[in-house]
Amino acid sequence: MVREIDNADLAEGDLPPASAEWHEIGRFALSFNGYERWGSFRKCAEIANRGAELHRTEGDLPTSLTELRTCLFFEQRRWRHFGFHPNEQGMEYIRALVERIREKVRAEHDD
């Protein structure tokens, strides 16, 4: 079982390295429960799908740590549902999410 980590407690050492394989990234993704945070699958999916669309159409990502973690969590659930590992395009998006989360965590601790 993966230990959930609140945003306030998230440290850079909790994040998988940039070179991490999918299983390690997926495990980290589950340290945040998007369904619980947003109160429903539907709202979580709405946030996550909006983030994926933003990346696909504009090459950008959500700005809040909570939305970034929601997107990563949902990608883990999405690919688990598909029954296989993310494809190249999926991993590009997933790695971008992890790196933006890393930037947010670093910025929070650079006071």
C-alpha cells in the first residue's frame, strides 16, 4: 500500500527521479488520491482531462500543485484501466507532470 502524502508534506525526495520507469512514477502518483480530494471520480476526471487537453493543445500544464498531482494520479488510474503501460506520448506527458511537480516542490522550499 502506498502512503498518501499531503501537498504540505511533499518533499523533493518523495518524487521519482527524472529517469524513473513507469512503475515507480505510478507508485508516486498514488501518494495523492484525486478522487478523495475532489469528492468524486467525475470531478477528478474533469480536472485531469482538462490538464491533458492543455498539454496536448498548448504544450502547457496546470499551475497548481493539487491539479498537477490530480493529473498524475488520474493518468496512473487511466493506464491501469487500459491494462498496459503508457505509450511514448503518454510518458512524455507524465514525465512533464512529474518535473513540474518537482519545480513546485523546489520553489516551495526555496524560501
